Amino acid sequence: MDPTTASSRRGVEVSTSDQPRLARHVRLTFCRTRQRHTLQLPETVVVLNDSGADILELCDGRRSVAEIVAELRARYQAVPDDEVRWFLTRLVARRCVELADG
């Protein structure tokens, strides 16, 4: 799904000052069978790649997107903030992530 479409449909675009957190009905877990992190939703499971799991582990509702990007850059050097915002915009559109305005 194109994040531009998702954000305009939901009226949400993630900014660097937003403070993302998982929605109450979503759980980030590690699936031993798949050896991957997953998002567990009421009627589905989303298998995450490593970078997606790293982003979501930092989404605690206290850190801003800019702080999340800074933490990821400290770990991995090259982390484009627009890709992190794009990823989070898609999850906001799917109601997996909620935003608090920072």
C-alpha cells in the first residue's frame, strides 16, 4: 500500500515530533517457530522483518520519531528518517500504531 494514499485516507501523516506507541489491541512478540518478531492483532498476525521490529520496540509513546531515528542511527549508522515515518504511517493507517503529538 502506498503510504501517501494511506495517510490521505486516514488524514494522518507521521511527523518527527509524533510519539508512536502500539495500539492497545496489538502485541509485539517473538515467534519461536518463525524465528521472527510478529505483531499480533485480534484476527491476524503480521510477520516483521528485523528493521520493522527494531522500530516498533522503540515505540513506547514517550520517544518521538526523531528520537527513535537517532537511536536506530546509533545502532546502524544509516537510517533514513523518511523510511521510518513511511513505515509508521502505514501502521497508523492499519490502526496498529497510535500517535501522541509531541
